[in-house]
Amino acid sequence: MTRSEENYLKTIFHLGSGDEGSINTNAIAEQMETKPSSVTDMAKKLAEKGLVNYKKYQGISLTDAGVKTALSIVRKHRLWETFLVEKLDFAWDEVHEVAEQLEHIKSEKLIDKLDQLLKFPKYDPHGDPIPGKNGEFQEHNKDLLSELPVGAHGICVGVKDSSSAFLQYLDKHEISIGKPIQILGKEAFDGSLHLKIGEREHTVSHQIACNIYLK
């Protein structure tokens, strides 16, 4: 497996949320920042290896072997993110790009030892589930903040957008995983929300609310 092949498998997995639906080549191309023709070429290579199902004009889906490989890559990525935050004091907005490099390390023994060192975490610093060695993982029962009614309250358990800019915004306004949040009001004009975050009040835009998960 080349690094490029692994990145394609991971992207297809994320776009399909791990289900068996076919993903449009244009969607993959946009996510990978490449040409649809390049996606088609890669799909053919991965199909020859038994990792994807591909038929012209019918999209791309992962085979069982493809899902297993993608989950392994996702596991490594999220374990490295957790390690960087917990053991090396990286901020949660700094770890994604570093983990993108580390996820391609092949040593299963190293990853198993890393998992053991971290005491087998179930979620990464962004609230995403970490697949176990056999591919099993536990999703939070969660809702987007933007979809909840006024009066709803819960705990922040994850983010939809893990870009540095978004995470830095959350840090600036002291919004983090595990923080209690209550919706005090909603503006009819633009969907912005007035929140109680911990012991203080703050207003967020609809765009921000669309990227915060509450349980």
C-alpha cells in the first residue's frame, strides 16, 4: 500500500461514513484536491487489489477488505492525535497534520503499544471514536448544536470541523470537549444561538453551531 492509496481509502471511508453506499468520483476529487480522472485511475488500481468496488458512472465503494484497511489507518491517525495531545502537550488544533504523517507507519506492534500506553482510549481529542484493533468502535449518541431547540442542554462531545481555524476559535471562547452547553435563545433572522457555556454566556453564529456536537 502506498501513502496515496491509503489516503484514498481513508477519504472514501469518511465520505461514506463507513457504510456501503457508493461515493461519486467528483466528491472524492474535491476532497483530495485532484482531478476526477486521477480518482478514476486510483479506483481501478484499488479495485484490482480488492479494496474497492468500482464501475464506470456508478461511483466507488469500499469492499470488506477496504473497510478493514481504512479503519486501521483511521485508528492510527486518531491514536497519534491522542498521543500528541496527552503526552507531548500539543494543542488540539496542531495535531491533525502531524498525525497525517504518522498514520502511514506500518508497524502493528508499535500501534498496539501506543494504544496500551494511552490506556486504550475510545475517543480522540476532537471527540471522534478510535477504532479498536479489530475495527470496532463506539459512536457517541450526539446531535449538532444547530439542530437542537431552545432550552436544550448537554455536553460538548465532538466537532464536525477539525480545521485549525475552527479549533482556535473554540479555544478563544473556551468551548471544549466535556464542556456543558445550554441553548438560551435563537435568532430567527440568522439562526445564531445565545448559549450558556459552563458558567458564562456567549453568542455563536449558525455556522459555528453547525460544527459542534452535543450529547
